[in-house]
Amino acid sequence: MSVEGNASTWAASRSSCEYYYKIADGDCADYCLGSYFSFCPRSLITSAGGLSVGTCSSLNFTTFIEDYSVTAGPCGTLVFKKYTNVSAAQEDDEESAAQEDDGKSAAQEDDEE
């Protein structure tokens, strides 16, 4: 097979990619993976990396953080897009603030008694 044949096969693989994501430490990273990445089949990359089919945006992770490089052994380095869920972070902040307020209220009640 010629180099041109390989290039066109790899280009076709990339153009028919499927998105996969992984959630870790409260953030989500996704990547559009062709049927092969370098010489490694998609199934190897997804199973070894613990990836799930889908996008971060479908899970409400829409605020871009950074490009995130992950080495996939001998297959090479994948550059994921990493996102956060701003609304979830705001809810966490609001819950923390509410808990702090509850703690202050209880302490004030103790002082009044």
C-alpha cells in the first residue's frame, strides 16, 4: 500500500470520528477519536482510558479550561479539550455559603442563651 493510501485512510478515520469523554476531579475532557489513533484501534484507547461515548457539553460541561495532553502509551499523545461545569461549581459555592451561614446562626443562638 502506498503512503498516499495510508494518508487517505487515516484522513477518513479522522473525519468519521466519534466523541469520547472522561470526568475526573469535577472536570470533563473530551476528544473526537477516529476508528484508529496512530496504529491503535479506538476500542483499545477507550477501554484502556476508561472513556465513555459522548461529549462534555451534553453533560453541561461547557466552560473551556484548557487543552489537556494525555499519553496513550505507544499509541501517542491525545490532546483532549477540558471543560468545567460552571453551574455545578456555583451550586457548590452556594451550598458552602449556606452551610457557613447555618453554622454562624447556630453559634449566635448559643451565644444568646
